[in-house]
Amino acid sequence: MPEDLAPRSKNPVKWFFSNLGPGLISGAADDDPSGIATYSSAGALLGTAQLWTALITWPLMASVQMMCARIGMVTGSGLAGAFHHKLPKFLIIVFATALLIANTINIGADLTGMADAAQMLSGFNSH
């Protein structure tokens, strides 16, 4: 239902949080400890020399997010559900396995980043 046709809640706080949607989660998902460690290292090494790439990558990221949102609106399911109807089961299993491996590595990197941050604060060896 379009936002202007949706019934507005009498409670403005409830209305505000109900309109945030999945964009908030998607936006915050990349600000994990391993990402912050990567951004800090790249910033310390390169400074602002690579900042120009944001002019290219931001519109690309926005178009991918918009495509995923439109697929969700049309199909009524997420990207995985849309893939389920268009791709063979074997490919879905391969993609799901690759996603599991990538997320496992990302969790390991997050734990390492948090351990290094704790070591800087406490002085105890993170290993």
C-alpha cells in the first residue's frame, strides 16, 4: 500500500518506527566491527585519496537496493524467494552454501575486530 494511502497511527512514535522498514537494517548491516576495522585501516593508509569512488559506487548501490525493493513489492517475497521461482534447486543450494561460508568468515572477522579493540582498551593480549 502506498505510504500516502496507509492509515496513519495516532501515536507519532509508533508511526515513525513502523515506517522505517528494512532500509534501516540494510543500512546498519555494513557497520559491523570488521567493516569499521577495514574503513579505519583504509583511511589511515590512503586518507581521502579514494573518496572519489563514492561518486560511482553510491548510485550503483542505490539502484541495487531499489531493484531488490521492487522485486519484493511485486513478488511479495524477498530476493531468495524470487530466486527460488526462477533458478534450479542446485543453484539455490550453491548460493545458500556460499552465503553461509561468507557469513561465517564475516563473523570471524567481527570477533577478531572486537578482540583487537578490547586489547587496545585493556592491554590484555587478544590471542
